[in-house]
Amino acid sequence: MASAPYNDRDGWMWMDGEYLPWRECNAHVLTHALHYGGAVFEGQRAYNGTIFKLKEHTERLFNSAKILGYEIPYTQDDINNACKTLLEKNELVDAYCRPIVWRGSEMMGVSAQQNTIHAAIAVWEWPSYFSPEARLKGLRLDISTWRRPAPDTAPTNAKASGLYMICTMSKHAAEAKGYHDALMFDYRGQVAEATGANIFFVQNGELHTPKPDCFLDGITRRTVIDLAKKRQIKVVERAIMPDEMAGFEQAFLTGSAAEVTPLSEIGPYNFEVGEMTKTLMFDYDALVKGKA
Ligand code: PMP
């Protein structure tokens, strides 16, 4: 059954310093971000009432805004407190939380110097980004024809809305062919990431993952690297060329929404849902649920 449309739900959101009924949180059609793609946002999960790595997510939100050239007119504490209060007001303990910041509509045109900076936060129940059955069998990934841009082509270390245009196009093309998601290469032709998650491979008992030099260095990615190191698993961050995937035994995605999600296929390459992937999946689950 389809869930209720996201613009038509009960509950509370936070917008520009106030808690408002869900349906009243709207922006004008002449909002700069809608036309020119400069919103910055975060995505974080709450487990048993606590938002995992909230401080790190909020720091990244403020850093993304700074990269795009604007200041968020609130403190990081204001945003953190609003995220926590929203969970309580919506009576949620296991939830997804989405803060977003954008330039408003006082000026129209590419220049946005005088526009008010707006901020909003929503929380909702979002059990699993990919269905549990698909996760255990391993997801099937298409290979996108779109490439992650170079760091001098786009602000690649910001979590900014405009960067997701090619992600949506890649994901739609993948879904049209029956895949769950798509792997994207970068401007050099190296393996980069999926449309909303980072990627890891297992080879001879070691973890290999691309260096995040033109895409988001995910908070989950860093968490999984720490978990692997705790188990004395060697982690190699390096340039990975597509044809190397033929020699990798396992592959998985990481992200706040995707968590640790095994892969069974990427284009012509096949992977098993193996022990190391499962171990890290369970370690991550225990950590976020405070059981580690
Ligand atoms: N890459 C992209 C494009 C993403 O959207 C995300 C999800 N925020 C990630 C990587 C993973 O980042 P994180 O682990 O911080 O959620």
C-alpha cells in the first residue's frame, strides 16, 4: 500500500524557528532553491529515541551551507534541539529526520545576495530505505551513464540539492530496467558511489572503498571503517577502476538511510552476501541501537 503523500500528513514540523502543523510548512514557487538548486540538507536516523551522530550531521549541514556561500541563521544547538523536540512532538522513536536549508524568494535571478535563508526540519517513520527482503538477498545495481563531477565542476563535498539531479536520473534509468539503484563512476572513470550511499568491496579478507575526493565522505562510511578496524579488518581507501569489480567477492552500500546494505549485482558483476558484509551489517545495527 502506498504511504500517505508527504505533503498531506498529520504531525509537526519545525520551520524558521517555529513548530508548525505539517500541512502549513510550505515555500513559495519563486523560492530561489527551487529554480537554481542551492538547498543543503541532511538525513539522519533516530533509533530508540536517539538520533545517531546528530552532532556530526548538523556540523555537515552548516559546512554545506558555508560551501554554498550562506550562513544558517540559527545555532547548531538550535537545530539539534529542534530535531530532538520534533521526535517527541510526533511521538516517534525510530524515525528518519530531514533538516533542509534554502535561499528564499526576495530576489529573482541567479544572484541571491538579499534572499532570506530559511530552514525546516521534518521527521517521519521510514523503516528501511530498501525492502528487508531485497536487502538480505543483496540489491541489484545498474551502472549509470552519468558521472560524479570533478571538485572544480561542482561543490562535491556539500550535501546540496543540485548534486542530486543526476542521481535521480540515474536511479530512474536503473528502476526502468528492473534494478534497485545505480552505481556511478566519477569524472575520471573510477568507481564513485551509488545515488544516495557510499560503496565498499571485500577482497581477500580486506575492505576496499573509493577515496571520497569528489563525493560525500559519508558519516556511515566513516562509522563502518571504524567498526571494521575494531575487528582488525584492513581497510584500503584508494582509486578503484570498474574492471576490478570482477575480482571482488562481496560489495555493500552504506548511508544513514541505506544503513549497511549488501549488493548481489552491479551491471555484469556478481557478488555474494558474505560473512564480512553480514558482520558489519550486524555491528552497525548494534552500534546505532546502543547495543555495541
Ligand atoms: N552519498 C550520497 C550521494 C548520499 O546522498 C549519502 C546519504 N547522505 C551518502 C553518500 C552517505 O552519507 P551518510 O552516510 O552521511 O548518510
